[in-house]
Amino acid sequence: MSFNRGGCLCGAVEYVVTGPLRPVVYCHCGMCRRASGHFVAATACAISQLAITRSEQLRWHHSSAQAQRGFCGACGSNLFWKPNSGTHVSIMAGTLDTPTGLREAVHIYVGDKGDYYQLHDQLPQREDGAHGVPLPAADP
């Protein structure tokens, strides 16, 4: 069974993922850049496989008509992105304890990326958010 732990900078929000994680998707959209201060590196899991084990400072912000973002109200750590469809929850990869075993998959919204950096890796680049990276099947 896959098992990962993570949390915010100050420790007021902690979580456990009990299933497999999706490869990392790099999002360069304007909202992710503003929420994180750069671009976002996010993995994801089924909502049923995420357990928030410490949540007194977990706050949710409806950042658009399509999704909400979870962050720590004490230290400000950007933790989660959850679409209103309820299909999954994205987890900011840097909030996971290491080792994660994760690999990167794709860049999305590259047309919105900041003008102060270039993308030099060989990953696919998408102008939209249709990254095509599915959630992995749950462990048996």
C-alpha cells in the first residue's frame, strides 16, 4: 500500500495519503503563480485517499468558479487544490515528506508562465490545462 505524509511549514496542518500519487504536473497559470509565488508543482490523489490528520489552521479559499485552494491560516503554506467536481485533490508536491518517489510529467498553461524564467527540460508543454495525466489505480 502506498503511504505518504505531509504538512505545512509550521506543522498546524498535517495529512496522510493512503493511495498512489499522480506524477507531478507543473502549472504556470496566473492563479497558481500568485498563490505560490512561482509556478506550482502538484501531484494528486483520489479524495478518499487523503486524510487530514491535523487541521486547526486549514483554510479553504474559493479561488475560481471551478476550484478551491487549501492553505495554512498560520504560516500561509499552499497545500491543496480541489476542483468542485470532487474527482480528486491536488497536493503541492513540496509539502510531502521525502522521499516521495514522484516524477514530473508535464507543464500546463505555459502561455501564462512568468517572463523571468525559461523551460529547458524535455517535458511536454501545454497551452491549456488538459495535461492528460490520470490518477493511478488504487493499490489492491
